[in-house]
Amino acid sequence: MTHPSSPPTDRSRLLRAGAVLAGERLRPPVGDARRRTVCGAARLLTGLGVRVAVHAPAEAWPRTRSGPGLLLVANSASPLDPLVLLTVLRGVVVAAPAHQRVAGVPCPSVPATVADVAAALARGTSVVVRPELPTDGGAALGRFSPDLLAAAVGTGAPVCPVAVRCSGGAPGPVSGARSLRAALRWTGGVDVLADVQLLPALSSAGATPQELATTAEYAVAAVLETVTRQGGLAAGARPEPARGGGQRGPSTTR
């Protein structure tokens, strides 16, 4: 009895992505650890057949040279989101378990606690949080938890919503892809487009964590649901207007 082998596309992508990881270890890019991680993430995504497009916000985000960093609030679209966000957002860290790896690539991170996120923001470091709560299934956007957004209230950091959409890849709930093989199983041997929409910043002054979470959720939902149904919101769309909602800025594709 013979067992079916993986499709040639899967094998070639596994070999190509494996070669990327091996090359990063044997001959890492010139620069500090962050640069090496970002370059490794970009090359690995390319090896896996993942293209990334980023759309600039309609209003430029605040500069962080003399103040707290930005708290970037993103939805969960795929298990490769941390790598995607590292390649399009300069100098960020991800609020995640310590020593997090995605598809074998180590991600710059801070512990996902209010105290640690606030400390990073106070140092001027921008932090990515993904506060979306799990849903019962399907592609509906989950509610955003306000827990980590308390760090923005405590430091006065601007809150910047980020909408992430992926076309291609395996359907179903978003789960981790710590290993290269798990990431390959998620892509399913098909090309994937990760589309990242940066939305106008929200001021944390005078706001509560719940207000920031709700407003960021509506801003992201406005983008995801209008794209799902051009000319109108998709089923289950939230009718409330989102402060700093959807926009159409210039875009670039890697």
C-alpha cells in the first residue's frame, strides 16, 4: 500500500522556506538582531508564497521620538500575522508569550501584560496587540478585549487600529504556526495575499480601555466588512460609525 506524497508545490515551498531558515542561521543579514529578524520574516513569507500589501493611513500616525510609542491594535487573520506585521511596521514588538516563534522565526516580543506593554510604550517602543476574542466559528470579527488597552490609557500612547485580511490559506479558526511545517499546512500550497490597512490613530486622552477597544474594533470592522461586500456592509456588520474608520490610502505590495 502506498501513501500519497505531498504535492510538488508543497515540497518545493518547504525546501525553499527551509533553505531560507538555514541561510539565516549560516549567513545572517548584516545589522542588529531586529534587522535580521525582519529580513528573515520577509524572506520566509516569500518562500511560503505569501505576498504582503500595505495601505497607508489617510492621516499620518503621530511621531514617537519624544513621547510614548504607538499601541497598534490588529485583528487576527492568519497564524502568520506576527511575521506580516513585523515586515510592514517599523521597530515594533509583539505582545506575546516570551520567546515566541512563528514558522521558526523568533519575533521581538514583550510579555502580554499591562505592566510590560506600558513599560515598552513609555520607552518609546511601539507594541502590536491582537485583542480579538475567539468566536464560535466562521470568518466574523470577534470582539476586542480592553485588557491590554489599559496600557495606552496609563501612558497616553496613541492607539492605531490595523485591519489585516488574507486571501488564500486554510479556512477555519486562526491558530499558531510555530513550526515551518505548520505554516506550510496553513498556506495549503497556494499563494496567499496578506493585505494590511493602517487606520487613523485614536487619542487615548480621557478614554477608557473599553471605549478604545470598541472604537478600534469598529474601525477594523468597517474595513473588513465593506471589502467583503463592495457597496455595502456584509451580514452582521456594525452600523455605528467608527471614529478613525475606513480609508483608502496609497498602497504598496511586496
